[in-house]
Amino acid sequence: MSIAQVNGERQATPQRLRTVQDRRLHVPVHVVWEITLACNLKCGHCGSRAGKRRANELSTAECIDVVRQLAAAGTREITLIGGEAYLRRDWLEIAAEIARLGILCSVQTGARGLTKERIAAAYAAGVRAIGVSVDGLRDLHDSLRGVSGSHDQAIRAIENIRAVGIEPGVNTQINALSMPQLPQIFDEIVAAGARSWQVQLTVAMGNAVDNAALLLQPHQIIEVVDCLARLYHKGRDIGFRLLPGNSIGYFGRHEPHWRSLTSNIEHWTGCNAGETTLGLEADGTIKSCPSLPKSHYSAGGTRSTPIEDALRNLESRTVRRDGNRGRSFCGSCYYWNTCQGGCTWVSHVLESKRGDNPYCYYRATTLAKRGLRERIVKVAEAPDQPFAVGRFEVRLERADGSRAPRSLGLDDKRRKRGRLVLCRSCDEYIYAAERACPHCGAAHGPETAADETFRREIQTSIDEVERHGRRILEIAGMAGGDIPARE
Ligand code: SF4
Ligand code: SF4
């Protein structure tokens, strides 16, 4: 269903969709590239502590060479970010080279100073998707972004982006302040003409560690996901796509509906960092994910290391996760072999380990059924550096706030392995070999023709809702391109 446009050509497959071959060969399908750390906003949640450009940012010629290396490695989408990407004078030259080599060029922006003229120039250079950050209604957005008037500029930018024919998307960080405003943000960005909305959690990195009161508590993920799922369905009815970002965790009753990049039913399959996702910093540092700190997840810089070599070195730094060797909920989790602890970034920034992620819907709902919840407490500040990490303790507690022993916080369903299918009774994912659903207890025999029919029925209903939404937009004369894929 999602059809991205590259240089005017409509393509049936989203660029970010990973194939089995991509995963096996570690093709850097999607690259997020900080081309400068210079920024004209002062966000209280900025993980990279952007503001001033880095002292040793790549030259134009070095950037062009990077684009060519990525094209040779099979990259299909490059997202230019900052800081603010357009504060680099040669950003359009870089964008044009990306487009010339047949790679989708997208941009993520705070949009302060993203004028009509800049947007038109971006389109002429080949940029085909722009995501604008909207982190709240006017007062909240301006206060989070540290600049009065930045909200109105972001909303105007969405309208202007749509007017020149670029796909307008919106990105929103969800934190303790923006969470209550999500339904109103939805209404506001739909009215401005946005076609898709990627939502992410504010993650404990950089400035967000300094302002830790902003961070959601892990048990709040239940409320967040339930609210987002309602908005997802509301959006589908009008052809608007809500895309849960990789930090919005995982499984539970909403998973079959919203995780897919296409109209097929899909589920979360784990972090792609260092496998099919790559991050680049403005000085050429190559990382397995743009959000991860280079201290642990870098394989050198483009000035000294060919990207092809870096890709081989990144694997061992990211892919192996241990889930705290079974001593944490993730490590004991039913879904471990599929998920491996969700987003590495969310997990690493808390306790400097990967594969143990308390911001997970399945984990939080399972604990809630036992009268338990998790809370993070900051125990060390983050240094004053880009992508700096502090330290947090993840506490297990009872509903009255008293501490509970960690041993109570394991998944008693324990790790299983195999292909995931949907339970026909409760709509949650279970492993195909199960004889009874571990979530609702319903009997589950080997896959039958009835299962196949059930899957087709869900698929048909999803397709119908999407068709219905498109039709409404066509009637309203609004249908243009399609929806950009998520990270
Ligand atoms: S508890 Fe951990 S391993 Fe299990 S689904 Fe959630 S994030 Fe994944
Ligand atoms: S660390 Fe998180 S954001 Fe980065 S690739 Fe993995 S899932 Fe995506």
C-alpha cells in the first residue's frame, strides 16, 4: 500500500522494507546521516546536544564520496538530519547526488527557517520526503524546542511542503508533557496536511538526561500505546498513517494492526542496527544506528575506513544482545528469540546494556497483571557531549510504590522459538507450534485451513479500511503521493 516516490517514479515497494537477502548480506538499506551538528533550535530533549557545528565536519567532496560508497553498498534511502541539515551550505549538492544515484533522499527537520524557497529548492534537488518535528501544541512545542514561534513555523512548513509536491510527514517525541496532547496533535497535523506521523519516545540521552522529568516511566507505555492505537485506527479511516517508531514497544493486542510498512500483517522483528540500518555523524563517524553513542557502536570514520569494511565490523558491536542472560524480563521473555529486547538505543541508555528494554507493551502489561510496574531513577548525569549517556536504575515495584524483588519480574512463559501466528481467540502473537495460547489459554492446533481463512479475513478488512480512506481523500481532491515508510 505504501508507495514512495523516487525522482517522480512511483514505486510499489517502500525503500525501507528489508528483505531476507538484505538481512543476510547486511545491506545498509536505510542510512540516517547527520550532515552537520549546527542547529537553530535549543531542544530540551535533544539527544545529540546539537547547536554548534562539529569542528571537523566532512567537506563537500568527502560527502559526495560517501554517497557513492553507500550507493555501491545498496542503500535505498538516505535521511539527512542535523542539527538542521539545511544549515550546511552544500546540503542541496549532497541531496542532488543522492537522488542522481537513484536513492530516496528524505530530510528530517525542526523547520525553523524552512522557507517556501528552501522547500522548493529541496524539491528541485530531488528531495522527496520531509518529516517535520511537532512535539506538542503551540506553547508546549515552543517551550520544548526553546524558541518561541517555532511551532507555527513547523505547521506552516507542513503546508508548504505539501504545496510543492513533497510528501509531508510529522515526527513527534512522546514524553511526560506531550503524552496528554497526542489526540490534539493528531487533529492539528491532519488539518495542516500531513500524510503520515511517526511517533517515538523521548529517550534518555543528551539533554533529555539533564531534563529527566520529561521522560515517561516504563509503565506509562501501556497508556501511550493504547492511545496511539486508537489514533492509528482513526487515521486509517481518513487515509492518514500513524507509524509507531522503533522505540514504541512491542507485541500485545495492537501489534498485528500497525507495525507493517505494507498492507500485510507483520510484527516487530527486532533492531536492525548494524545490519540494515546505518548512522553517520557529520565528521564521518560510522555507527550502527544514528541514535546510538559512538563510544560503543562505531566502526571508525569515513576518512579512514571504507563503508564496506565498517559494515563488517559493526555486526559484533550491535547484533549480539544477551537480554541480561535470562535474569531480566526480556531475557526470559516469550518473544525473546524474535525481538531480542527491542530497540537497542532505548535499552543501552538506561543501564549501558542491550537487550533489556522496560518500555515494552508486552512486558508492562504482563507485569501489570501481577500488580507490578517498573520505574526508572536517574543515578548519574550524562557528560556534556553529543549522544552522551547517563545512568538509570530500573526498579521493579508494586502498585503502592514499594520495591519488589527482581526475581518477580521475569516472564513465566519463557523463551520459545519458531514462526509467529495470531491466536484466533485473543489476536495476540503465539508460536505456531503451541497447542494452547499462552496468553488466553484457547486451544491451538496445527495450522489449519480455518487459520488461513482467519488471516485472510483480517487482511481483507485492513485492505478495505485503507481503500476506504484513499477514496475519501480522492473525493476531497487531496490524494497525491503516498506515505513514507518508517524507520
Ligand atoms: S519484553 Fe523484551 S524481549 Fe519481550 S517483547 Fe518486550 S522488548 Fe521484546
Ligand atoms: S537502536 Fe533502535 S532506533 Fe536504532 S536501529 Fe535499533 S531499533 Fe532502530
